[in-house]
Amino acid sequence: MPNGKKGMKYNEWAANKSESSKKAQLRKDINQTIRIVSTYSEFLTFMEAKGYEIKNAGFGENSRKYITFRSPDMSRPVRGSTKSLGKNFTKERIKERINLAILHLFQSVV
């Protein structure tokens, strides 16, 4: 593959295409939640209310690099990393997207 990137497995590609995979559902839930929250902590609360177990969500020196999400129907947690979910689903990018949505909303009101 160009740029040394690995492709995804066929079954994952097929599931994403039909939007039936657990990762596709997780991406959809994250995107929906970002649209309705105003802070990162509110995002975490809403995702937990949707049934996701969230770990490593904090920022700082002692925090882990990747946030992980796990719903009750998932056997293993999914990292919020560029490789697993995509570049818009790291904890840093999720926080940026929430802040940009609020900024955009504020600018449209003014």
C-alpha cells in the first residue's frame, strides 16, 4: 500500500460498508454525541449513558495515550486511535471537535 499504510481486513471493510460493524456503530455514536454536548466531560457522561465503558479518558502526564471504548456486546475494547477508528476519534481530536462545534455554534448565533 502507498505510504506504508496497512489496509483493513476484508470482513472489516465489508462490515463498514454496510455499517453493521461494532466499530462503525461506535463511530456513529461518537459523532452523534459530539453534536449534542458542550464539554469533553459531558461527552464521557453521554457515552457512558449509551452503555459504553470508557477507560484512559484523562489528559496529563500520568494518563495513557489512547482512550478505549467497550460496549456490553463487545468482547474486547476498541482504542480511540488513528489505526483503529480513524484520525477523528483520538481523545485529543474528540475534544477539539467538541470545542470547534461550540465555537461554530457561538459564531452562528452572533
